[in-house]
Amino acid sequence: MPIPEAEGERKAKETDEERVTADAVLRFVRLLGAVRLPVESWTRTESALQRLEEAVAAGTGVYSAELVGEVEKAASGHRIIEAGSSPVTPPPDPIRERLNRLIHALTEQAEGDGHSGDDQSRR
């Protein structure tokens, strides 16, 4: 039988691993704004970004790693590009605007927590 304190620590660790801070999401969103993807990948990424934007609007400051992974997975479809497929492009205007809104909201949340968005020591 597990010791109660050890069980509680394990659950806390699992929760930490399943959550991503506003600071980490901010770094990811900034990076995503700099990549070039095929149009099809941007289309997949847009719906995942919409769900992320809704979560950010809720203002909790802590996000599901699964949700962030969903955006990453949608954007990562560009790794294998067949000949004759769509050319890679920077984010289309509607996605760039969504990314900008996310950057502003996440910057406010990170600053509200006393972090700049570039602090690697925070967990």
C-alpha cells in the first residue's frame, strides 16, 4: 500500500506534467508565428489555435499539455512534403492575427505572474 504523502506527491507531479504555463505557451506561439507551412497545415492548425485561444481567454494561466500538443501536431504535418504539393507559406493573415492576439494575452498573463515570457527557470 502506498504511503499517503508519496501518493499525493505522485499526483502533483502528474498534474505538473499535464499542464503548461502561460510562459511556455507564449514561447511556443511566438515560434509558430515564425514557421512556414503548406496551406493544408495552416488550415489544420487554425482550428487547434482557436481552441487554444478560447482556453487563454478563460485566463487560468495554466493550459493542458494535450491542447498545446494538438496545435503542435496540426502544425507538424509539414515534415513530409510530396512533390507537387502546396508551397510552404508564412501564417495566413487570419492565423497571424490569432497568433498576435494569443501573444498579447499570454504576455499579460506571464507578466501578471511576474515572468517575462522568456524565463526558463519557471516550472
